[in-house]
Amino acid sequence: MTTPPEPPAAPLAMAQPTSLLFVCLGNICRSPAAEGVFLHLIGLQGLEHAFRADSAGTGDWHVGRPADERMRSAAARRGIDLPSRARQITHSDLSRFDHVLTMDRQNLKAVRGLAGKGEATAQISPLTGYCRRYDIEEVPDPYYGGEEGFDRVLDLLEDACGGLLETLTAERTQR
Ligand code: 4NP
């Protein structure tokens, strides 16, 4: 008896969207920028149906606020909108999202600590692991620095989010 051939992988448009949560400390600088950069990239590639992106902070000081004005201006100069309002990460996020991407070691430790409190299915990883041009381990916090820090964050995020999108798109086509 011959074995029937494997069914073809589901086309990108039919598969469930891959969901991503970007996480930093305050959710007003780096993670809303990562969310905006990622949304911008999927928009350019017509992949809005395939991905869902959100962001959150490990802290609660800025809950409800839009992204920092300096971060929004730097992003707007690159044609990138930052639509988020700050919120604090919750334990349920760690099962609601497929991937949780952290900006620095402190965020990674905090998210892993939260994950240790119960069931958590999300894959938790540092966003900088997806950089292609930059050899760095953290996206530096620009909050207490000058304007150039916000541009540096965007340079790193454009690199990392491009690598992330490439990796996840390849994974989706292999499903
Ligand atoms: P973020 O930056 O973690 O990239 O949003 C920060 C924003 C605010 C503070 C720290 C970091 N803060 O201490 O208020």
C-alpha cells in the first residue's frame, strides 16, 4: 500500500496569525518602538493577516500613556507610527502570545520570573538575538539620555525586527 502524500502546508493567509509581545521596562520607549517598527515592516510586506503585535512594560509607572514624545518624533521621521498605550505585562500574556521579545537582561529576568509563577507557553527571548547587522545583547534604555539615543534604538530595532520577521515568516511557510 502506498502512503498518501503529505498535505501541502497551509498557505500564509489561512494559518493563524503569529502573535508577538515586545517588552521593556516602562513601555513608553523601546517596546512601543519595537511594536511600531514590526507593524511597519509587516505593512510594507502585506503580512498584516499573518502577524499580531503588541507591547508591554514590566513596570506600571506609565500605564495608559502614549509612547514618549521623543521616541514618537524619532519614529515619525522614519515614517513609523507608534500607536501603543502603555500597559503592564500580566501572567496571562505568557500564554496569549506565541513570542515574548525582551529588550535587555533586566526585562528578560523579570519576564522569566513571571513565567515561573505558572503555566507559560510563549517563547521568551531577547530581541537582539535577531539582529543581523549589529552584534549587541541589549537595546539600551534611551529615557535619561539625549536625542541620539532614540535614533540608536530605532537603528537597532529596525535591524532586529527585520531579522525576526524573516525568521518567523520562514517558520510559517514550513508549518
Ligand atoms: P522603556 O524606557 O523601558 O524603554 O520604556 C523607560 C521609560 C521610563 C522609565 C524607565 C525606562 N522610568 O524610569 O520612568
